[in-house]
Amino acid sequence: MRIVIGADHAGFQLKQFLGEYLRALGHDVIDVGATSEVAVDYPDYAEAVGRRLLDGQAERGVLICGSGVGASVSANKIPGIRAGLCHDSYSAHQGVEHDDTNMLVLGARVIGVELARELVDRFLAARFTGEERHRRRVEKIKALERRYSKST
């Protein structure tokens, strides 16, 4: 699978670990930065990961910041991105299965590397069920995007 991964300075170390882990599993990983622990702004990396997803350069995205909150808020401002901030394995797979999430957001200061690896595994293994109730809800999310993108 082709995966785009990005992080701010707080998520840099976890991004490096996960990038190596995913490559070792045979995934094609696009790393959009950050390239060090020098302070940067998480919205820039949310946009970089989101852009690669929307352009079809990757099938899934992983985004990391300190808590995951700011990165998640930023990513979800991009129409077409459904980013889920997950710190438990159930949410990591359920978000894909029910909500068709295409980006996993992690908080590097909240979880450790082993849990992060488990969450990424669960996120990547999950598939959208396509059940009518889930399709209906995702369509309502898309309608919200359309409705509010016109008013800005």
C-alpha cells in the first residue's frame, strides 16, 4: 500500500519509527516531513499529507503531532479528508470501517511506539464496510463539506 506520512517537530521521532516500520512491511511510504525536531507548524504537514491523499499519490495517510488534536483539526478542514485521531485500536479500525477515514492522526506525546505501531496496523488492515447506514453517514459528511465550503 502507498502511505503518506507527516509530522511536526513533536511527532518527528515517531514518524521516523513508523516510516521505517511500514517500509519493512513492504509499504511504499511518502514522507512529507518534518525533517527534524526544529519547531514547525502542524497545519503545514496536515496539508502536505492531505494533498498527497487527494492527488491520489497515496491510499492512506498518517499524521502526527504532540497531542494529535491540532493536526486532526487542521486535516479535517481539507474537503475530502476524513482524519481520525486515535489512541486506541478499536477507533483505528472502526473509523475506517464505519466512517471511511483516510487519515490516521496520532499524538506522539500521548502514546508510545508500540501502541502507535498497533494503531497503524489496525488502520491499514481495515476496509470501509460499504453498509448502507455507513454510506449514508459518509454522504452526509460530504454534504456538510459542500454546504460550508460555499459559505466561506
